[in-house]
Amino acid sequence: MIAGWRDAVAVYLRPRLLLILALGFASGLPLALSTATLTFWLAEDGVSKATIGAFALVGTAYTLKFLWSPLIDQLPLPGLTSWLGRRRGWLLLCQAALIVAMLGLGQQQPAADAAAVALWAVALAFASASQDIVIDAYRVEILSDDEQGAGAAMIVFGYRIGMLASGAGALYLASTQPWGTVYAAMAVAMGLGVAATLLAPEPPAPQHARAEGAGLDRALTWLRRAVFEPFAEFLARPGWLAFLAFVVFYKLGDAAASVMTSPLYVELGFSKTEVAEVVKVFGLAATLLGAFLGGALVARTGLVRALWIAGVLQLLSNLGFAGLALAGHDVTVLAAVIGFENLAGGMGTTAFVAFLAALCHREYTATQYALLSSLFAVARTFLAAPGGVLAEQVNWPLYFLLTAIAALPGLLLIVPLRRRLTSSHS
């Protein structure tokens, strides 16, 4: 028993897993620079609230990345592909674009030209979403089946550290340095991702037959392989609709709860310092621990049981917020609720990411993973959005009870998926 868990933990020290950790950092680093950190800068520079709100549209790139994922999945890059390979060539190009976008964005003056800031932010988000496509595909292809759970944990761990660097780290640096220096420092930090790209091995390319002919015939052949075959392959699987429904609903209860936690903290009278220390710092530590436990759980018990266990814990963690609402302003209760919620959320995210990886055919990894993650992001956004309206109609304990109930469909959908997942991944 102990030896089994020890082996499950030891997988994290494998060189390929450490490279995935570094790539996770590179994936998480750009996000806050086009969202939370950027909007803080805009507000500090006197940009109107209406304009700041419009900057939320910058994130559209993350939800629509499946539209250009076939290009990244199949299109070779002159020079880079022959030098580094299919995945690493695209990865280096995306990271170079990210560094340029960070440096360019940092040189703007938001109050004087918000439109220029928006253009650079869109470029940053586009390059970031494109990098995510490549990293997700690379992780699935380079790791063996028994490493996928640990790989999911490492990508989440690195991603969160990257977000911490460009979130809390950037704001801390901005307290003493100009914003141009802050964004330049983040561009330097992206060098860790570049180093990982150059050091990482290239996964074997799928055995596609080369397109014959030229002109229209070659273009049509490429279009079929890059766009139609990935979707046709997925839709030809038995139970594909149940898989997609599970992608939508597994984290729905968690998303519905998280969208209203900040208003709850404010209404209960928690200060910004209390929220920062407990929710951001302590919560991050709990999330990272949960990510590692989730990876070990997938390796030790199999993907199906890990999804069950993490899903139940996520459901129960929503009830913790109902208890917090009843307890009122109590930092100890807040810490307990946040610790449990982030631990469960980290475990659930790791198991869910491993599930998405398990769904992808290795010949169409980038396209299929981008489609699934985009579907999850869009569904999470639109289905959780009415939470504010519901919260205005009911009290806090009832609201969070309802979010726990919203987690049930995702758990129930594991039942029809169990046989297929068990046969492949347990």
C-alpha cells in the first residue's frame, strides 16, 4: 500500500514531468497580464470603468482557440519544424510572440491610448491561447498513459505558479517600479518556458501519409486531415455525446460557486488583506497540494475513481460556503472553507485535465484538446453567468446549496462513461 503511493509520488521527479512543470509556468504566466493585472493598471491610470469592462473581451481568444488549432496541429513551420520538430517549433514561435507582446504592452500609456493597449493585449492573449494549444498537445503526446495523471498535476502546478508570478508578483513589483519594467520582467520570466522548449524532447509525429499532388488537391487533402478528420474521428466514437456533456457539467457546480464568492466575502465584511492572505496565498497552497494529490489519486486508483472522489469533494466544498455564510465574519472558518474548497478544486482540475487528455486521439491532439477545453470554458462562462441573478433572489446558504446540486449531473454522467474509461485507463 505504502509502496504503491510512493511510486505514484516518485513519478513527479521524472525529467519529462519537470519539463511539463516549466511549460505549465509558461502557460500560466501570460493570463493575468491580459486580465487581472492589466485591469489593475488601467484603473490606476484613470481609465473608465466602462472601458475596463470592455477589456474582458480580450479573453475571447481562449474560448475560440479551437478555430485555429487545426493549423497549429498540422501546418509545418519553415525552418523551425525542421530544426525543433512539429510541436517545439510552434511552441518557440508562440513564446517569441509572447515576449514581443509583453514588451510592447508594457510600453503603452493606457490613459492616452486605450485602443493601442487593447491591440497589444489581444496579441498577447492570442499568442497565449496558441501556446496553450501546443503545450496541451505536447503533454498528451510525450507522456505515457501512466504518466498522464501526474502530467495533469504538473501542468496545473506550473500554471498556478505562473499566475502567481504575473498576478501577485507583478503587483508587488509595480509598487516600486513602472509598469514597463514590470512587463519586461515578465518577458524575462518567459525565458523559463523557452529554455524548457529547447531542452524538451520532440514527441513522435503521427504516421500521416503525405499529401500527393499540388495546388487544390494538396489544399483539400490538408483541410481534410487538419479540420475534418479530428472532428469526424471524435464523433464516430460510441458515447461521444455523453463525453461532451460530461465536459460541460463536471465542473459546473464549482464554477457556479466561484463566480459569487467575492460578493460573499464583501458582504460578510472581510477586508482586502484578509481575502488576499487567506484566499490568494493560503488558497493557492491548498490548490497546489490538491493538484498533486489528484495526480497521485489518478495514478493509484485509476481515472474513473479519481473523477468520482474529486467530484464528490467538490460538491461538499460548495456546502462549506453555505456554512461560512451562516458563521459570518470569522477568519478561521474562512480559512477552513478555502482550504477544503481549493484542495478539492485542485484534485478535480487534475482529474478533469487527465480526462480531457484521455479523450484525445494522438494524431489529432491539438485540435481535439482545444475543442474540448474551449467547450468547457464557454459552457462554464455562460451556464455560471446567471448565478448573480439567482443570488439576488435567495439567501447565501440556499444559493451555495443549489450550486452543490448543480454538481450532481456531472457526477451522474460518470456512470455511462465508466465502462469505456475503466477499460482504457484503470
